[in-house]
Amino acid sequence: METSLPWIILLSPLASAVLILLFAHRSKPLSVLLSLTAVFAAFGSTLLLFSSHSVVQTSATWIDLGPALHLTIGLKIDALTRVMLLVVTGIGALVHVYSTVYMAEDDGKARFFGSLSLFMFSMLGIVLADNLAMMFIFWELVGVSSFLLIGHWFTKPSAAKAANKAFLANRVGDFGFMSGILLVWAATGSVEFAGIQENLAKLTVNPSLLTLAGLCLFCGAVGKSAQVPLHVWLPDAMEGPTPVSALIHAATMVAAGVYMLARIFFILEPSPVALGVIAAVGAVTAVLAALMATQQDDIKRILAYSTLSQLGLMVAGIGVGAWGASMFHLFTHAFFKALLFLGSGAVIHALHHEQNIWKMGGLRRTMPKTFITFVIGTLALTGTPGLAGFFSKDAILLAAWHKSAFIFGAALFTSLLTAYYMTRLVVVAFFGEAWTPNAKHGHDCPPAMTVPLMILAVLSVISGYKFFAGSIFGEELFHSVHAAEHVSLVPILAVSVFSIGTAGAWFLYNGRSKDPVKIPLFRNKFYIDELYASLIAGTQDLLASFSSWFDHFILDGVIVRGISGLTWGVGYTLRLLQFSNLQGYAFLFGTGVVILFYMLIK
Amino acid sequence: MFPPITLEILVLALGFILLLAESFSQSTSKRSLAKSAVFCLAWIFALSFFVTSAPANPEPGSFWNFYSADPVSMVFKRIALLTTMAVLVMALEYEKVLAKNIPSAREGAGTGEFFILPLFTCSGLMLLASAVDLVMAFAALELVTISFYVMVAYMRGSHASLEAGVKYLILGALSTGFFVYGITWIFGLTGETHFTKIALKLASLQGSDTAILFALVLVLVGLGFKVAAVPFQSWVPDVYQGAPTPVTAFLSVGSKAAGFLLLLRVLEPFLGVASIAHKILLVLSVLAGATLIFGNLAALPQNNLKRLLAYSSVGHAGYLLMAVACVGVAPSALGSVGATVGFYLFAYLLMTLLSFLVLTIATQHTKGEEIQHFNGLSKRSPFLAFALLVAMSSLAGVPLTAGFYGKFLVFAQAVNASQWTLIALGTVTVGAGFYFYLRVVAAMYWAEPADASPIQVSGLSKMIIVLLVAGIFVFGVNPKPVLSAFQTQQTPLASAH
């Protein structure tokens, strides 16, 4: 039973995706039913896994090429896997339910649910994999399914473009990831986590190789968890349907990078340089993204930048060695960020796809259920004492306090900004007056949408407490969450920056109909997108002009005309033209022969 | 049970019978020729499972000194048969274009041989798979090449096809010259033409490294041309673009497979000479690196899909050479490299045939082979667009496709052999590959079609396309059956050790 559960969790979404793609895509209700069955089967099996805390491992041979290559499909369940499984299947199940209403009118509903199942399969594959090769394959599959979901409304050019951007940015990171896997593999002779751990000494004897491998692996996380400088795709990915944003671009897929880092932490740990870089990248992402968030007007984009910033915090947590604390924050963040996204989805749904917060206002009266849950999510995210975010952020802050003043300062500043921009969002959208006719007619959505909100709101409150988180994390893992020694100054500082941020935003924005603060640098996201666009265009132009130069100048000019002119004289050139440039080809061929002779028999 | 050579004889006989039938037939449509060829090849394929094996220790002077039929060569034979069937189906789709480009007095005249010539290529490929002697290998290789000369230049009315034919013929003859010269050198050095005996003699030769290397260069030049390795690749873009599309497909699959098969066989004896082995591996690495760079980077600015596939063919030769360059000196390593090359060739075959089949069908409706002509194909025929999406993803190496596994295995070999430069190069070129393959996908799915009329696909082509797509996914998820088919590679040298 124990060994078959992981397979059920992994394969039921795959079965659903395949069935929908092949047979059920003509029937919307059937597709929805299949998808829901699969995700609840996975969720149920995950709950059953919590009946014991032992490590489960099951595997089958996949490729066997003798000593050169031996790969297995292995699934491993330990405490870390259990936490992640619960997040993915739990939030996945809620988002599936919510989507049945949110996507009710959509023509591509069957395709949407098929893609959602495919995503669940790929994500669960990452979580369950016991080796890097398998993880990489599912890592890529997650990229593909995310591509499909972001581009769900592919007739909208912006959605198609966003899907492309996400795919490309992720590819850049994945190359690093693959190189890292190859390095680790070459050094230790294994891709399985257990095997790598056994042979880690072969890698640690060469510190620079170790650092290089660690940084390459980190590249994968930079792409998937949208860290600077590959962060540009995540805000654009908000073009996808809102439930997708909640599931993939807030709670699960983007957290895969953090999960992966926690998994391979034993490889990173011996390299202080790699950890330092990781911490710095995380901290920079956290601060930059939070600054950008303060000046956005689109409700989903504010949440997207907030996600970036919180992911930065988790990565920084890994960098200071507190992977337990990072996983804890990942866990709590998944609930309240999914809540916030689904809440924003409810608002967008009620307001006929209006996403600009300045065209909302006064929603606390017309959408009370959404308002209350949204505020709970906001309070949890900003670190209000007593709610989930406070505990998990505190764990990261504590670890940073012991390790580096710079990281601690950055994290604290991020907390200040978080309190500021989230209060701004709530005040502008839910308080004040309704600024547009649309906003006046806001209404709470049907229960299939509000019930998931309420469940998530409850989880956003309790998921930080030991009675809840402790039982999910298990004794040992939860202990490592709070490994850092307690310093009472840290929570005091955290609460004070929270108060300053919240109060500042409240006084600045209460009752305003226009943004009183205008900082173009933040609003335009530090012009990073523009920089990339010009870089890419420049490179393309360069490549194109180089290849045309090569064609015209070298092939036609130097080789064909030059050589023929020298050897055969002008009269022959005319016949040469008729023959296109066969002589040029033969000349190249001959050169090749000479080079080969030279290389082998010099 | 039959002796294995029966298969080649049957294919040849089929070719001659169909040629005769063609010349005496009154019918203007030659389609039945292709259909009966496919049907008979299917029977021969079935027969291939009922052949006896070759004797382990043949008598001196007997036929079995030239020809062996180990399990791996049987796999190659079957693949050659299946490929030929797919090419013939493609040729059926291509019939209209063909008829337009062949000036003839009577309707349909001069198109019949186009459906029969691939059979001779097929028998050449099958013989090559079994050749254990340089003379046999050379004869088989020329049977393949000469039938290709005819097929490339087949469209007499098309300037591009004729030009491609001339280029291929002249450069091909040049490379054949080098290859034969290499064989004579080897014979001069060792007095043998049998691979096993050459290996034994070469290993015991003292102080003639330069002469051995000289022979090797000549052979490498000849085979480098066949597999389209840089700097012997210059013919590829023009010939691929100019030749009739089914021939291009056959050329990129068949010629490449033949070249690599022979390359591995020929290299084996030379790698047994310890004093020069490292030099050979260095040269192979350089060739692989240059081929990777040229094939993938030159493909970036291409706008013609057929030409793009030509550069992609060069690029894939680069990955295959990368695997070959990882051959260790120990024969056991050769076995796993052989399996890797075999799998890669098989995956390449699936995705290339698929691309060209879709290309053949689609271009008759799109009136062009430029990438922009494929704009909005997903709206005109979701089936073809999806098939091409699968082919392009597999060529680019998206996980869970056969193409990914091929690349994965190649990189695994490179890691094993610590070929760091090649791995770095390979990583960059895979990235470039994603860019130019996915451009095609973007055009099909995100651009608006100029003409939105739907495209119909015939039943036979549909079946082949479905099989190829299924193959790409099935062997992408579970590569085991193909790998183990190639893995029992007991090359003559390995058994002699």
C-alpha cells in the first residue's frame, strides 16, 4: 500500500490529462469531472501518506547502458516531500474547484482542465523525484504546461507573447540547471540524491568545481522561481487565467525552485561562495520586486511582484543556510498568496475583467466575503503578529540576523515595503468610494469560488502555529525550521516595520482617487524589460548581418571570386557563375582534407 | 527459415520486377507501383523475423566472410525497410509536383521510376548493415549513393533539382575517390579487407603510424561527406533544398545512417592501435565541435523550412559525432556508444521522416516552403500542425520525446568521457536549436494564415503520421526496447578480443 500511494499521486493527473486530450475534450463536464477526480485522488492519497512518518522509496529501472549509464524512475517520500505534496495537491484541489466557476463561460474549458491536470502531473513529478535526471525532465514538463496555461487565451497577442517570454526565460535557467546536473553527475557518478550524498566527498575535494556546480544548479531555480535577472517573465505570466496565477505562479511551480534548493542543500552547504551568491540574489530580488510592487496599478501585477519578492526572501533564506525556515515560509506563503490571487480573481470576475485598482474602490460593502478573506490574506502576508506569515518570516529573519547584516537589512526593508504596498492595494480597492460604475455593482461570487477562499483564509491564520505546521512537517523537520537561536529584538523590529509600512500607506492612500506618489523608475520596473529587448534585438541583428556578411563576402567574394580569379582566370568566372558556386564547395572540401591531414600527421 | 541474404535479394528482385512492370504497363497512373512496393516491403519486413543466423566461424573464402547477420544488423535492415516504406508513401503525396516538373509527351510518363529507385537504395542500406568487409561495404555504399544521384536530379524540369544533382554527383564522386584511396591504403598496409583481420594486423604493425593515419584521413574524408560533417557539409543545404522532398528525407536519414554505421565499423580497428588512438579522438572531437557550431548557428537566420532542415541535419550529425568522439579505447565502451548512436539515429529517423512528410503534404497547399507559408497551419489543419509541432519539439530536444533521449544519451556519453568542451558547445547549440525549431511552431500557432482553406490528408499518410508521432512519444518515455535492440552489439572486433 505504502509503495503504491506515490504512484497513484503521480499517475492519476497524468491519466486525466491523457484521457481529456484524447477522448474527453469535446465534453466540458466530462473533462472537468476527470480533472477533479484526479486531483482529489492525489490529495486523498497524500493525506493517507501522513499516517506514518517513515521514508518511502520505490523505483523501477528506466535505462540501463551498463556502467556508462544507469537510471531509475524512483519516487521518494520523506518529510520534505510530504509538506510539498500537501501544498501542491491541497491548493491544486481548491483551485480546481474554484476554476469550475471561474472558467464556466470559457470555450477552451476542456483544454484548460486538461492542461491543469498535465501541470499537476509534472509538478508532482518534481516533488516525488528521487534523482536529478528525473527532476529535470519534470522540470521541463512543468515549463511546457505552464506555457500552455499562460497562453490559454492564445488569441490575445499579449498572452501568446507572455507565454513565449516565460518559456524562453525558463530555458535560459534550465541550461544552467542541466550543466549543473552534468557536473554533479560527472564528479560523483550518480544523479540520485542518495548516491550523490554518498559520494559527495568526490565533489568537495575540488571547491571551485563544487561552487560552479552549485551555482549552475541554482540557475535552474533562478529561472523557475523568477529571481533577478530572469524575473521578467512572472509579471507577464499574469496574462493567464487567474486560477492559474494562484496555483502555478504563486503557490506551486515558482516554489519549485526553492524546493529544489532545499532538496540539494547538502550540495550547496559546503560551498560558502555559492551560498553567498544565492543569498545575495534572493535579497536583491526581494527588495527590487517590492519596490516595483509599490507603483503598480494592476491588482494581479501587484500580487505578482509581491510573489517575486517573497520568493526572493525564501531564496535568501536558503542562502543563509536556513532551508527549513525557507520551506516553512514556502508552506505558509502558498496558502495566503493563493488566497490573495483567488480573491483578486473574484474581484476581477465580479467587475467584468477590470484589473486596475484605481477603477475599483468601496468593494468592502459590495463584496463582504471577498473583502474579509482578502484582508486576512493581506495581514498574513504583511506579517501581522499571530498570523501565518509572521511566524515564517520571523524564522527567516532570525537566521539572517545570525548570518549577515546585509541580508537581514534587506529582508527587513522588504517587510516594510510589503506592508506598504499591500495596504495600498487594500485601501484603494476595497475602501473609499466606488470610482467606476462597474465597481458599484460588485457582488460576491458563487459558493464554489467563496468556499475555497474561506478555507484558505482559515489556513492562512493557522498554518504558522506549531499544532498545525508541526504535525505536517514532522518532528525532525519542524525542529530544523527553528534551528536559529531566538533573539527577541528580531520580532520587535519586524512588528515595528510592519506598523510603519501599514500606517504610512493608510494615511497616504485613504480616500484618494489618484496615486499621490509617482516614481517612474519603480513603475517601469527599473527598465529591465526594455534593456533585455534592446539586447536581444541587437544580438539578432548582429547574427543576421554576420551570416549575410559570411555568405556574401567569404563564400561569394573571397572563396568563389577570389580563388577562381587567381586560379582559373577571368574567363572561367562566367562559367563559374552558371554553376552557382560548386567550385567554392569543392575548394572548401579540399581545405577540409588539408586540415585533417595537418591535424593527424603533422 | 531462410538465409538472411534472401531479404536483400528479394528487395532487389522486387525492384527489377517493378521496373519491368512499369515499362510494359499501359496505365498512366504510376501510383499502383508505389502501393505494391509498400505492400511487398511489408511482407519482406515480416519475413525478416524468420531468417537463420550466419555461421559463427565461416570457412575461409566463403560468402560469410563478407556478410554477417548479427541481431544489430538485422535491426538496421528492418529500419531500412520501414524507412523506405515511409519514403514511398511520401513519394505518393509528391506525385503531382513530380509530374509538373518532368516534361513528357504522355501523361504520367517518366514518373514511375521515382517509386522504384528507393528500393535499390534500400537493398544497398540492408547490405551495408551486414557488411564486415571493406569491399562489400564499399559496394553497398555505392549502391546507395548512385541511386541517390539519380533521385536527387530526378525532376528534369526543375532547375534547382538539376543543380542539386550536379553538385551532389561531383562532390560525391570526389569523396568516393578519397574513400577508395583510403581502402587501398588500408589494404596496402595490412593485406586484408576484412574488419577483424585488419584490426589484428594494424595492432601488430610497428612504426608505421603515419601511414595508418594517412589511410584514416582518407577514409574519414569519404565518410565525413556522407554524414555531412563540417568541413565536408557544403553540399547539404543546396542539395537538400533542390532535391524532391521525399528524396531529401531519404537522403538525410539513409545516407546519414549508412555513414555512421560504417564510420563506427571502420574506426574500430584504428582505435585498437594504442599509439594513435588519442589523436583520432581529438580529430573526431574537433569535427564534432565544428559540425555542431556550423549546423546550429547557420540555421538561425534561415527562412526556408527545407533549408532549415538541411542545416538541422548537419547539426544532428554534430551530436552524433559528439557521441562517436566519446568512444573509449576499450571495446566495451564502444558497445554503449554504438547503442547511443543507434538510438539517436532511430530517433532522428522518426522526427525527420515526420517533418518531411508534413512538409510534403502541406507545401502543396501553401504554395511554398518558406516558414511564413506555414503561418496559421494550426487553423488549416490542426492534425498536420500538431504533427509538425511534435517533430520540431523532438528535433529541438523537448523532454519526453525521442529526440530528447537521443541528446540525453549523447550528453551522458560525453560526461562519461569528460568531453567538457563538447558539452559546453552542445549546450549552446541546443539553445540555438530551440530558437529556430520553435520559430516554426510559433508561425503555425500564432500567425494568421493567408488562406484559410482546410487541408485534407489521405488515409495512408494519416496512418504513417500517427505511427511516427506515437513512436516519438513512446520511445521518448520508454527508450528501453530500442536501446536493448542496439545494445547486443557484438562487432567482429569485440568478439575477437
